[in-house]
Amino acid sequence: MSDLNVYTTSQINALTPITGDMVVDSDLNAIKLYDGSAWRTWNSDSVVGPFTSAYSVALDGADDRIVYDSTSGNQTSLGSFTGDMSFVLWFKQNTSPSTYEVLISSHHRLITGDGVQGKFDMDILSGGRLRTFSRDSNGGGFTDSTGGAVVNNSWNFVAHVVDTTASSHYTYIGSTSSAPTLANTISSSQTLEDFSNGFKLGDGYQANLGGYINDFAIFDGKALNLTEVQTIWNNGLPFNFANDASLNPVGWYRMGDDNSGAGTLVQNKVNTASSYNAELENGASFNQTTY
């Protein structure tokens, strides 16, 4: 039997494989098998291992951030976000967080009266409680501080869902060991159109996040239900959206696994054209701290 070809993770993801192809991933020091839909890690017991994550993005809590800006002319809008939408992500705060730290925001700052519809910001209060804001074009919207709490210095899973049929926003929270459950319901028909202009992870109206972010996915036209949220949580392990076409995110960002943790670009796994890349800014970097 001939030796297997050796590639980096990014080189493997750029291949055009057929079912049964096997290669060595030099980043993970592992053999991978292509099962017809995705590359799988082959473990020492000769069984297909779980989908893995080798990198996250480290943020310094000062000005580091992950940005997708479709107003710049370089990125293509991910969708309209005029109705149902959802996002999910994993994150971990540093040991001594600021009083407020932003987890995610839409493109524009959360000021009133600027004519921008559907702005959004979610930050973490001291003690771990989530606070959620949204604003319409006239400065209306909501501010809600009754969301569930996350655990400091630990990996947390958060999903936020806009369900226009129910005129509600739902927030789900989980951890590596606890399945996500409904932590908060906000009665509001507010839609989040500003996500059509882009998003910022770890940056927004309050202080920037100090810690790590991983595996961000965003959905346009889809209000995830609890079963789908728990499917993506995947028992606290990385989830491969390529194996479930029914979920269909418009953006899926793995935070370094597609470029071996090098550079500043974060590839959209749903659409790999360069105009769908997010970017690390102000010193944010890929890191091998993962959940």
C-alpha cells in the first residue's frame, strides 16, 4: 500500500475528493477519511472519529474583534434579515472580565435616530447575565437584561432566535456539559435588518470581549427551534453543518480551521468566495484554545 499524501487542514479542504479518499492532516497529526459528504478523522481504533475544531479566535478585551462588513464593497451581504433569523456561537471569557463585554453586534453602533433599522447588540454583564438590545430606525426597540447567565472562564454555547410568527426573541444557553435550554423570551416583533450590513463579534456598544470565540453560524429566514439548537450544540462538540442540509446557515465561520490558524481571514464554509470572508482586526488572532 502506498504512503498517504500529507496536507495541511486548509489544503485538505480545497481538495475535490471522492468517497473513500484518505489523507494525513499535518495540522491535527491525524488521518482523515472522506465519507462522501465530509472529511472525518480516523482514530487509533480504526473508527471514524468526531468532527474536530483545532482553533478559536483570541480577543484581548481592548479593541480586538472579528468583522464582516458588507458596506465596505469587499463583502457580499449574507441576506436581508427582514424576518426570521438566528445565530449560534461558542465563547469563553477571560478570568477577570470587564463589567460589560460585548459578545456580538450588528454592523452599526447602537445609537438612536440614525435611520438604520434593526440594530442589535448582546453583551455580558458582570456576574455573567446576558443583556440584549435592539433598535429600529426611529430609536425604538427594546433593552432586556433578564437573559440567562453564562459561566465565566468556561466555554458557553449561545443561540439567539428571532421568530416573527410568535413576535418573540428567544435566547438559549448551554455549555460543554449541559445542553442548551431556553434562558429568555423577549416579546418583540423587532427584526434585525442591520445584520444585512454585517456583524461584529466581540465588539459593539460596550467594552470589547476578552476571551475566545469559535464556530459562529448565522441563519436568514430561519427561526431555529430547541431541537435544532440542541442538534447544533452536538453534546458539547463541534458540529458539521455539511452533514445536515436542513439547517442551511448563510454564514458558518470556523475560526482558523480552514487556513491552519494563519493570517487574518475567516472563511465562510457555506460560500467560500472571498467576498464572504470575515476578518480579524486590531490584533485578534487564531489560537489553539478550543472547547
